[in-house]
Amino acid sequence: MSGDALVTIAVSALVLGSLYAVMALGLAVVWSSLGIFNFAHGLFMTLGAYVAWQVAAGAGWGLWPGIVAAVAAAMAVGAVACELLVRPFLGRKDVVLVAVITTLAGATLIENGVLLAWGGRPKQLPPLATGTVNLFGAALSAHEAVIVAITPLILLAVWLFLGRTRLGAALRAVAQNHEAALLMGLPAARLYALAFALAAGLAAIAGIFLGAIRFMSPAMGGDPLLKAMVVVIFGGVARFAGPVVAAYLIGLIEAVSTYAIGLYWTPSVLFLFMIGTLMLRPQGLFGGARR
Amino acid sequence: MTRRGVVIGLAALGLLAALPFVFPVPYLRHIFILAFIYAVVASNWDLSLGYGGIFNFAHVAFFSIGVYGYGILTKLAGWSPWAALAAGGVLATLAAVLVAIPVLRLSGIYIILVTFAFAQLVLQLVVSQSGLTGGMMGMVGLPTFQIPGYNLARDGKLGYYFGALALLVVSTAFLRAFVGSRLGLAIRALRDDPDYAAARGISVARQRILTLAASAFFTGVAGAYYAAYLRIASPDAFGVSLLSLLLSILLLGGLASIYGPVVAALVLTFLSEASVDLGPWRHIAIAVVIIVVVRIWPGGLWSALRRLSS
């Protein structure tokens, strides 16, 4: 393996890792606070990308208003999805199963809604920055360089929000002990909606990242959701660092595997990896107790 | 089974047997054939999900393994279609035993995730082995069933209609016998109170393997039958739209009832076929039905009807 190839793999791992970190963090926030797995998460990403496209390219108002609109729209849809798809079932014994079913149905709903609103023709978002950047001899697009650079800032912002603000503390309190949080007078329903809105907003940002790299389609969220699922299982949700570190590791594994054994085998490797993690360490690599 | 149940069951069977002669419309038979197949798949899923309480999301993969097993064995290995039909069931059962291994140690959401990952793994393997499976394009022109001197697709698919009906009857009889047996009682006990059941000497590991394996056999056979009938094997067999349809059949029919999913399969396959022209709206309608049913009738329509009649 030449030095060039190593740099190419490293750069590719960083780009993938950034994308997966932003995607997986939202999934982890919802899982740790509500104890459910949200299969509609990929569609928040799709929705974000399409709203951004509509404002930026469709209406021609530029990318930044598009980003703001996309995050706002995704957050609103996220909160509504929580109210309609998850919260009515939270007390039920089979809530884990029901939530899978209702969020899958929600995903179908949003995907076909996007198809009706924007059609099936592939679209592409304008990049966050134009041109190419040279990094240790590997050329990557400026858009990808921006992704790699601002992802740590986004992660830091979420970490500060969860760890340093009263609202973030309330969210963690509901996640750790639902009854105690209720007794302290925390508005659990609104905090759950907040968790969903936060997750959906992050997914929308991931959608904007991806929408300028690949073509957008109503089904574009499916693959990133599966990758984020592998990441969340691998890292566990008990700590903030779990899914973040796991995202970059999975990005690295994917980049190495794509280089060494090809694009077709790589998804199989990742799913084998996920099954292996679940068999040996279901709480995840960095998980303490399981929830 | 009560006497009234026997009478209703036989009457329904008589109606379904007479139907293709009363209404000799091939398209109607086509929808019924699909409905019978989906009924087999959904009611077998009810065994693991409803009775066993195992959140198995690899069930659709068992069906696809039957589909592709049939395609590969008949087209590439030159097996006779009938042998490949049985092999579809055996392959799906073996896959179920494989899935059972990680499932044994896990519970709740982790079972959903590991079985979901297994289904994705099978899909990825199928798509990546394009030399064997045709990749994303799938396989076409699979051989159909023949009995000497007669092709089941003749006379407006009459043979396929009765074949599918027979498959449904045998599978349903098997499922009823299974849930009524000591084994069936044991898996329900494990679902309702795992610790107590284990303390009474029920082996969690053995019951879970047996439940998954039993739920997979006729699912795999149904997959092979589906492939022989439509003469194609495509990655759509893994798709979310089939998963959604089966889930809505299961939910509408109600978990842990066997007959519920069978009735729901007939109703929903008709609604689904009738609404093909609606495009995306059809999927939206199915999704809304799922959410509303889960919200309003948690036990499914079957239990709602039973409560009404009693």
C-alpha cells in the first residue's frame, strides 16, 4: 500500500466519519432519552436536504437561508413525529416493538410525501464551498473539507448543550430516570419532543452535507440510517463520546474495506461487524450499563 | 377448536375452493394467490412475534431466502422445481437457526437490531453476488411447476390457485398444532414471564431456536412458491414495502391469533392491489392505516371483532 493510498483512505475515513457522527448522534440522543430506535431518522435527513434544495436552488435564495430553513423544518417535523408516532405508546409494555413499527410507517409517509412534493428526479445541492483543497497530498473538494472542519464544532455545540445548559440537563435527567424527572416537575413530553427535534435538526445538517456529494433522491436517507445504526450499536449510547468515536472508527473501517475488498463487499462487512458487536458486547464498545 | 370454529373454517375453505369456478377471472385468482402466500408468511411471523414474543425482523429475509433458493437451485443447479420448493423451506429453516444464535443472549430492542442487521446482511450478499443472483436486476425466467402433462399456470392459473390454497391450509394446520402443543404453551409462558418460565424448567435457548426454525419453514416454502409463480427473484423481496405490507397484515389481524393475519392478508392484499394506480398515495395510505390501527386497536381487528361477537 503506497503512501498516497494511505492518505486517500484517511481522508475518506474523515469525511465518512464526520457524516456518520452527525447522523448517529441524533439517533443516540433519541435512543438514550426515550429508549426506542427511530427508523424515521433517515427521512429527517432526506427532508432537510430537500427543504434546503427548495430554498437554495428552487427559490434561489442562497444556501445559508436554505440551511436555516432545512434545520427548522426538520426540527418541527421531528417534534410532530415524536408526538404522533412515539409518545402515545410510551407507557405500553411493547413500546419498543410498536415504536419500530410506527417509525417505519412514519418513514414511508415522509418518503412518499417527498416523492409527491419534489418528484423522483435526482437533484443536487450547491456545495458549502467551491474548489478543491490539498490535504497531505490528497485532493478533496472544499465542500468535504468544510464538512470535516465544522463537524467537530457541531459535536462540541451539542455536547455543550447537553452538558452545560439547564435544558440539556433536564433532557439527560428524563433519559436517566423518567419517574424521578417527573417528580421534579420536568415536562417529560416536551423534553421528548425536544430530543426528537434535536436529532432531526442534526439529520438535516447531515442531509445538507450529503446532498452536495451524491445525488438526492427520496430514498437517500436509507443508507446513512443503516450506517448510523451500525455506529450507534458499535459505540453504545451510554456516553456522549460512544457514537462519536465509533462514527470515525466505522468511517475508517469502511474506507479501508472499500479500498481493500471493494465497494460491493463493504456493506456486508459492516453488518457482520454489527452482528458481532451485538453478540459479544451488546452495550457497545464504550457503554457502561445497558438501558 | 370449538365446533363452531370447525364449521366456520370448513365453510370458508369451501367458499375459497368454489371461488375460481364461480368467478373464472384470472386476475382475481392472481390476487388470491398473492394473498394466500402473504397469509402464510404473515401467520408464520405471528408464531415468532406474537406467540414467541421474539421481535424477529429477519422474517422477510427467510421469505427472500426461499425466493432466491428456488431461483438459484432451479436455474443454476438444475434442480427440479418441486425439490427446490422443499429446499426453500429447509434453507430458510437453516437461516433461522443461524439467526437464533445471536438472538439467544439478547432481549427487546437488541433483538430487533440484530435481526434487522441479519436481513440487511443477506440482502447485501444477494446484491453483491451478481454472478449468482443477478445483483440488483434479479433473476428472471425461472422454471414453473409442472406435473406430468400439465403446467400449473394453465387454465387461468387454476393449478397455482389450489397449490397456494393447499399451502395455506397445511401451514395454518401446522401453526395451530404448534401453538396448541406443550411446546406452544412453553413459548407463550416464556413470552409472558421469562423468569418464572425458566424457573419451571423451560429452556429459553431451545424454545427460541425451535420457535424461529418452525416459523421459517413454511415462510421459505412460500418464498419458493412465490418465485415459481411470478418466475422472478428480485431484491424487492427484501424491500420495505413488502415489510410494511406484512406488518400491516399482522397488526390489522392482531398478534397471537394465527387466523387474524390470514383474514387480514386477504383483505389487505385486495386493498393493496386495488390501489396500485394511486402510486405514492398507496404507501401513504398503508402507513396511515398502520399508525391508526396501532393507536386505536392495539390487539388488531381480529380481537376487536371477537370482543364484538362475544
